[in-house]
Amino acid sequence: MENEILHKRGTTLVRRMRLAPGEAMPWHRDPFHRVTVVLSGDSIEIEYRDGRPNLRIELTPGQVDWDEPSSPVVHRAVNRGKQVYEEVTVFFLDRPDAPPQPRED
């Protein structure tokens, strides 16, 4: 997984993330609103640590989504597609030093 902070000012953080096919994000929570722009990829799957059924999401480059906070649900995204998954996400944090997706290792 590759993460790059593109911009940070106050409570706004912009991140670019890449996942190779089969690669997974760390287990985490999503406590903040965010906007995600899909740059590449065709399919990801959300796995839930509590055992609920996985959610498969088919993707289209250029797709833009508004995401509501889902904390305290611990989950991770896995690239189930054949292409590199790449996104740019704008996080709207509650304080400047807040981690955008707190890890739950």
C-alpha cells in the first residue's frame, strides 16, 4: 500500500492511496466525512472485522463518492480487481492533528 499526503491545512487533509491487486489496507475506522475520487481500479471489497458479510464494490475511474463516518466499525479495503486501485480522498477532520483513519491492528 502506498499513501501520500497531497495537502493538509487545518482540518482538511487530501491523501492519495494505491493498492496493488490483492493488497489490503490496514484494519481501521472511518470517523470523519470524506470525498473519494477513484483514479484507477475496477473492484474492491470491504472486509469487516466483526464477521459481517463482505461488501464488493465495482468501480469506474472518475467515480466520486461522499462517504459518511462509519466509526466504530472496524474494516479494511482489499483490491479484488486486476488493476492497481488508486484514489484521492479529501478528509474533513474534527481537529488538525486527528488521524484520518485510525488503525485498529
